[in-house]
Amino acid sequence: MTARPRIFGISGWKNSGKTGLAVRLVAEFTRRGYRISTIKHAHHDFDIDKVGADSYRHREAGAHEVALVSGTRYAIMHELRGAAEPSFEDILGRLGPCDLVLIEGYKREPVPKIEARRLEARSREPLAPNDPHIVAIAADHPVEDSRLPVFDLDDTMTIADFIADIVKLPARTG
């Protein structure tokens, strides 16, 4: 059995800046020489396939899994067909080896997380007071009533340093 990878999450309400922060962090950690994987949890139906494409037709015909492979990437689409959504651990187990898994969403997973906050989404109740796994806040506005570290939402390098320290990423020599 392989060891569980280092995991760090980005939580927040819709339009709080989670995806932008995740993308910037992936770019920053990759620039630093780390291999990063991501898991994004969606609360809606989504499709990565195009209607009419061969792989779409395979799925529509009833295939349980469809692997689409080229010289540059591959994707495996797994149809649940009424089965329960796989657990976070099940999805984590399908990823290849990496230095860090950044997760977006999965608000209830017991992993260290940063809460993204934007001024325009401030009408929503903050997550940190009710989630002991949130270890910091990244916001585009002043945050007054928090005992957690607060970062500027756009200060990617400082947030990456903080995450590297929390998950104990090994130092990379350039």
C-alpha cells in the first residue's frame, strides 16, 4: 500500500476566488519543481466530452468507463449510472504519485485548508469559525475577527510558502 500523499485544500463559497488561487498555486509549485495533482469537487452535473464524439457515443451506449488516450494526455471517464458518488479517498487512490494534491471544494474533508474570501461574496457566512481544519484565510479585503493567519488573496508566493510549511514539502534545489 502506498503512503497517502500530502494534501492541502482550498475552500470557500461560490465566487470566492478558489479556482484562481488553485491555478496560481499549481503554477507556483510547478515552477518550484514540484509535481502537483488537483481534485476539484463539483456540485453540479458536468461533462468533459463532446456530444457526437466517439468517446461520447461509447458512454451513451452504456460503457462503464471510457479511456480516451493520445500522445499528449489521457482521460478516463467513469459513469456512475446511479451509483453513489465516490468518496474522496477513492478518488485520491486513483491519482498517480505526486508531491502535493491540491483540492478545491470538499469543504467537509478533514485536511488542512485555506479559506478563500472575496469582498463581493462577503454576504456568506465565513467557513473558518465552524471548520477546525481551516488553518488560514486568503482574502481580498481586511479580515478583522480571526485568530488564523490572513493572507492577501493574490499573494501566491507567500501562500505557497505557508502551504509548503504546513504539509512539510521537501526543499527543492533548483
